[in-house]
Amino acid sequence: MQYWVNMSRLIAILGVLWGLMAPAVPVVAQEFSGLARIDADQSRITDHGKDGVQIDLLLSQGVPYRLFTLTDPPRLVLDFQEVDWAGLNADALLATDRLSQVQFG
């Protein structure tokens, strides 16, 4: 009987300790997120081949992106998640006459 009482007290103490520690333990892990930065000096849109262009964007880290086209007017959209475009100049980026305009933000 003494063993049962001591074991019950131990379980009760462990339960109380676990209850006190539970708020400090995250229930859901947070996702890490970082803002990628563009290197304006290493990024360019240049002529490539007979009729094409080459887009070189140097980012501080990889980020998810998607690529699609739109019409009226025809345009190519590169949609990046979490990129800081600060320091990038559209005129300096666009080093070809094959495109009329570039926008980012």
C-alpha cells in the first residue's frame, strides 16, 4: 500500500511539473522566413541569341517564384515571394532594346 501511495504522489508531481512547463513548449512550430535581397550590380536583362533576352537576377538566397505571361499588352511576369528590390534601378537592369519596360516591387 505504501508503494502505491508513493507512486501516486510521484505521478501527481510529474503531472504538475509537466503542466507548468507546457506553456513554454510551442504547440505549432513557426516557419522561418527571410527576405531575399537582390544584388543590383550583378543583375541584368540582356540580349540572348537572335531574338531572345536573358534575365540574370542575383539574390541573396533562393525564394519560391512563378512565371507566367499576360496579354494586352503582352508581358512576362516573374512573381517572387519575399524579395527586397531596394537599390535596383530599372534603367540599369534593362540592358537591351528588345524590351520596352521593366517593373518590380
